[in-house]
Amino acid sequence: MLKRRIFPEILSWIEKDHKHALLVTGARQIGKTYLIRAALEESKSDYVELNFIKNPEFVNLFKGITSINEFYDRLTTVVSGLKLGETIVFLDEVQECKDIMTWLKFLVEDKKYRFVLSGSLLGVELSDLRSAPVGYLHTIDMYPMDLFEFFTALGVKDSTLKLIEESYEKREPIDEFIHNQLMKVFDLYLIIGGMPEAVQKYIDTNDISKVAAVQEDIIRQYKSDFTKYEEKSKLQLREIYEAIPSELEEKNKRFFISHIDGKISFDRVKNNFIWLKNAGVALPVYNITEPKAPLKISEKRNLFKLFLSDVGLLTSMYSNTVRLNILEGSNNINNGGIYENVVAQELFSRGIKTYYFNSKKQGELDFVIELKGKALPIEVKSGKDYDKHSALSNCTNDENYDIPEAFVLCNGNVSKKEHITNLPIYMMGCIKEESIDGLVYKLDLQGI
């Protein structure tokens, strides 16, 4: 089984959380069903599984239910052996059956059975749900395999991953031999990406052409999902999705609507971008007017960069020459867009809100995130000129922004000069938000 970072969280829900249903959501083909099933098996849970895409008749079965008792009655017509208080009901591809989501709160309160759900396009299909189960649902957002998960799948030892973490924490160079080997695996990740089927195909065959065939099938399925949208919009969805690779090759990687249709306004098509985001197939990174915490205050949602949810899918949309150049370490092409995509993907998978900044005066910062209450600019460099970063220098030297540190993610080893730290790009997985446990604040109101 391909090791996934969220697996322990799913197991924890199975073993400990009896007050909420569990929802695992994300794009198609990222391994949701497989992972949930594996967790249920490992925990030796008693469970039944219903898939609303493989068995479309189940959708009609539960359509229009008017009570939880009616749900139970219909459920027992297709599954048997349910054990009160023990059985977990696994509802897969639940976006196809909105009616169940409407009744989920009451099913959880009833406590006859426990419920785990998975689905794709949930942000799209459930946007008009009349009764969302707020307070009764624990949601896990799932993404394609991140770089460290890919490292593990290809046999990189846990001790090496720990070494990467230690090097990052201490801001000290990693052993040069290990660094060079890790960069080779990183280059491979740019091609294979994190879709589990593509990763497994590479592990089984080492044949990149067979991996490409898997990736092309996934892209076809995504485009097929576009057809579920209204007739006029589905063409725009396809055009926007197919334009992402070329937009990322522009010097200014901001997505320009005019490159698709010079006569169309953003307001007319903004719902298409929301659809792609909610479907989990595209990642928007919004502009901010200044790199100063809190970043959300200066967000401009009509200016953004748009990345694919998986770097392997992105690379597969370019020519075979691009793949070969990456594997050969060629300097003949600019991989800047691909590098930025892999960083955006990693930050999103770790739940880090990600922005970019562009100013005529200071220049452009590829990414800006918030860490420890401060703005942290990130520059991404695919070439050898990673010591050239005027925008970073301008912003870190501006006292108004209060930026204690900035990162350059690059091909080189760890080095530091004043406020700017160069990090090997494979250390992007070490950038994490600090978790806050037990934030207790008691107010003393005696005397008033």
C-alpha cells in the first residue's frame, strides 16, 4: 500500500470519534476509496460499502427519503448483517446522492451506525445543499501524493527524511551526495507526480510512457466531468483547464482571461474558476497588495495564478521533450512554471494559505505565506541563478512589512545570507504551519 500522510487521521476517527461522520474529499483518482477501505480493514471494523457511481441504482434508492427510518429501511434492502452501534456505513462517491447529506446530521445523532463518506466534486455538487450537517461532520481534504510520500513510495528511508527535516530546522547544508540523489528523485516527481495510479505504475514498470498513459486517462476523466456543467460553461471550463500549462510558461504567470477570449470579462467566467477549484483539479493562488501579515486583509481575488492539482498531470500536457530534458537535467528549457506548480501543490496539501505579490516598485514574489504570525516570501528558482532575487531583497529590507526571513527554493544546497535562506526545493515539504494544541483562555470576571 502506498503510504499516505492522512492515513493515521482516518484510523483515529475510526477508533475514537463516535460523535461525527467522517468525510474525505478531494479530486478524482487521488486514492480516497482505497485509503478509507484500507483503514477500515486495518482497524478490523465491521463495515458495509455503497458506491453511488458503480451502482447508480443506489442513487434512485435513496432519492427523496423523508426520514432516517426510511433510510434504514432502504439500506437493508441492499446490505445485510448490520450491527447496531458497531457497523460503519461507507458511502462512496456521495456527491451523486445529495439527499443522504441532507439527513446525515440526524443519522449521526441517532447513533445506530457510524458513517464515513468520500466524494469528488463535493464543493460543486453540494454547494446548494439545503441542510448541511454542520457540527456533525469531520472533513479531511485529500490531495495527490506529496513529495515526501513519493520519496517513501520509491524507497527513500525514513532516516533520510529525518535528515532533511533536521537540515531544514538547523538551516544547515545536507550531505552533498544525498542532496544530489534527492534532486534526481525530485526531478522524477516532476514527471510522475502524485496520482497514486501513476506512482504505482512507475514502481511496477519503471516505464514513463505507461505512466503517461495513466495520466492522459485521468485528464480525460476530468474533462468528462466538465460536461456535467451547463452547456456554455463546460466549453469555458475546458479552455481554462487546457490553458493552464501555457499560462505558467509566461514570464508573468498570472492567469489572463484575455488569452482565452479577449472580449470576455472576469465577472462572466469567475464561476468557472470557482468550479475548477471546488472540483479539486486547479489551485488558485490569489494576489495580495502587500506582503504583510495578516495576508488575507490585502487579498485581491480577481488577480491570481492558476496551477494544476498535480505536477505530473501538468508535465504530461507538455511534449515528451520536456520530460526528457527534466530527466537529463538539461538547461535548455525553463522549468519555472513546473517548479512553481509543484510548490503550490505542496503548500496546498499542507493546508497553508498561499498568495503571491507583484509590485512595479519592489518586483514579484512567487509565493507569500504566513508563518508564526509573520509574512514569509518564497521565491522559486529552477536554474542556477538562484542567488539573484531582487524582489526578495527589496521586501525583506522594507521595515513596513516586518519580514524576518525569506526562502529561495532552488536546486542548490542550504545556504543563508542575512534574511534570505536558500533551500533545496525538496525541503518545501518541511514548511508547515505550527499546530496549536489546547489553546485555553480563561477570563476572570470577579469584581464586576
